[in-house]
Amino acid sequence: MAVLGLGYVGCVTAACLAEIGHRVVGVDRDAFKVDCVRAGRAPFFEASLEEMVAENVASGRLSASVSLAEGLADADIALVCVGTPSQRNGNLGLDQLRRVAGEIGALVPGRNRPLVVAVRSTVYPGTCEEVVLPAMNGSPLVAVVSNPEFLREGAAVRDFMQPSLLVVGGTDPAAVERVASLYRALPVKPCLVALRTAELIKYACNAFHAVKIAFANEVGTLAGELGIDGREVMETLCRDTSLNISPAYLKPGFAFGGSCLPKDLRALAYRASRLDLKLPLLESVLPSNQTHLERAIRLALELPGRRLGIFGLAFKENTDDLRESPVVQLLEALIGKGRRVRVYDPHIHLGEIYGSNQQYLLNAIPHIGSLLDENLETMLEGADHVLVAQKPAADMRTRLESSGKPLVDLVGAFGAAQATVCAESQVM
């Protein structure tokens, strides 16, 4: 196989693939990098890399060339590891990727064997389809896949050899499987996904890492001002692997609500402001949540029918708590825009609501009694579309699916084939 680009990602990829038994040719226009590898040296410092390069060059499993034609001559797979630096406006610079893709495409007519072009460079979703694939000029010999890297500088060799995530995406199942098989010797189960999905996963991972760092720093800053050990706070937070450090809440969905999250975020932002602290990440969460709710409102208003049914009124399933429920705001907006709305929630019975729960609902929608239906079928009868704003129990899900009504899934309760997916509820 050929690894195109011998920078931090490419050189580590080439050396590690050779280490697990593959014959690898590293290709780079930079003669210095190529000469370093040929001499058994790493062209930059990365822990354990130089020893690995030396060993595999000596064994004959790793070589290097400045010639792309030479690198691809005996290759069935080309792993593209060129840089995609930021432009001044923040966009990705794709010049190197375009050049390499064009050079590969120019060599394809001379081939008589298939080639899989696997892009490991970080690229925005759609880049493989819009930049790399067209450069192959429709050749049936070439398949393009995305195989993003998850290597940290300073720990790249360890990250490659002991991966926490392996992603390969594409439209050609055989090509996807072929690239995934390169890593068979490593202790990881590959995630085989769609092409654009693979491209976006890399961005989602990096964005999440950045958010985690910023969150810990903001909590630490607030803790320091309060005379609290921020490290102790975060170390204790991380001990909860059911909700905190876990897949909990990490699903796209509807806006959050309830009596805890909005209240506590407001309190943190207010108290920080009294200390003259700016905590931009924490301060942005409620506005982000509101914007997400407004997307759901726009989606509902764009539906062709004016008669809308809503399944779910409480801020999440299995409760009758209406405090700061995003569905209440959704209702207010739809009614204000002239939609005829009917609502059903299996746990909401108006005569049984009291206290702050009742006060919140009646203040927001005084005539809520005229909108609530006592059973699901009555709500369905009067609806052109049904907004599913709460995860239904199994029996309710079956009744919704069999109703024949178009379902707009705001909470990720149904598959994309059965409903328009907007999001999934993130609630406590």
C-alpha cells in the first residue's frame, strides 16, 4: 500500500502499518522527509516513532519515495494523509488534497488493477464526493473511502497501536471492508459507516474534546474564585460513568427543559457575573438550547397542514412535570401562528395538576384545557401531522406508527424511514 504524505499523520500511519505486517511505501514531495525515512529516521520527533521507522526500513516493510507513480505502482490502497490547514476565513485549505487527487487520477488510466483511495486527512463532509471522487474521472477501478485518523501528537504511535476508535466510511462495501481489514491486527472493532458520516465523525470528536477542555476550565475558574478545588470537583464528576462520562445525553434531539437544567445554568451564569467572571461556554448553553427549539418551531410551521397533533407535553417522558417544558413554548408559538393544535400526554390530566406545575402551565397557556385530549385516538383524528415531542412507550409507539398520520419525530423515537427526525430530548 502507499501512504501519501509523510507528515505527523502520514509517517506515523506508514510506520505503524509496517509494524503490524504490511508492506508500505511512503510518498512525499519533500525530499528531506523521504531521505529521513530511507535512512531509518523519523523526519520529526514523535515518541517511539524513530525506532519503529528504523526497524521497519531495515526489515524491508517500509520504504519511501518522492514519486507518486512509483508509490502507486504495486499499491491496492492509497492512504491520503496530506495537510488541510485553515485558511484566513476559517475554511479548510484543500490545495494539497486537490493536487494529490488530481495526480492519482492522472495515473489511473495506466492501471489494470483496482485502487482504493482512503482519505485520512481531516475534511469537511462532502469533500470526498466533491473533490476526490471527481478527480478519478469515473474510473470503475477506483473506490474512494474516508478513514479519518484519531492520533494525538506526542502519543500518536500509542494511539495508532491501541486505538479507541476506528472509522471507515464509503459507498462501496467491499472497499470499506478492505480498508478496515488493514487494522485487523489491532485491538479495535471498526465502525463501518456512510462516507459523509465518517468525515463528520472526526469533526464531532475534535469539537467534543475542545468543549470538554473549555468546560473543565470554566468550572475550574469558577471554583477558584469560590475558594474550591476545581480539580476535586472535576475528578468527582468523572466518577459518574452512568450519566457524566457516558453516552447519556449524547444523542441529537429536542431541546432540554425541566426544573433543573435551565434553572441551574441561569444561576451559574448569574453568580459568575457577580464575580466579574466571563464563562462564555456555560453562558452559551441556554441560548443554544433556545435556538434548537426555534428550529423545531420552524419545522412545524413549514408543515403543509394547519391541524397539528402533539404527542407529549411534559418536559420528558414518564413524568407529569411541565416546568420549563420546551413543548409549552412550542405550543405557544404554533397557536400564535394560527395553527389548530391538539395535545395528548399519557401522564397529564389537567384536573390532577396542582402547585407550581399548574401555575406554570396556566400562565403560559390559560386555555390549555381546550387543547388537551383524554386519549390518543381523539388527538390523531384531528391532526394532519403529529409532532412527537416525547419518547412514547412501546404500546404508544405502535399506535402512533399504525395511525397512518405523518409523524414528525422531534425526539429520535423512530427510524428515519418512518418519520422526519429533528432531534432527541436531552433531559434530567
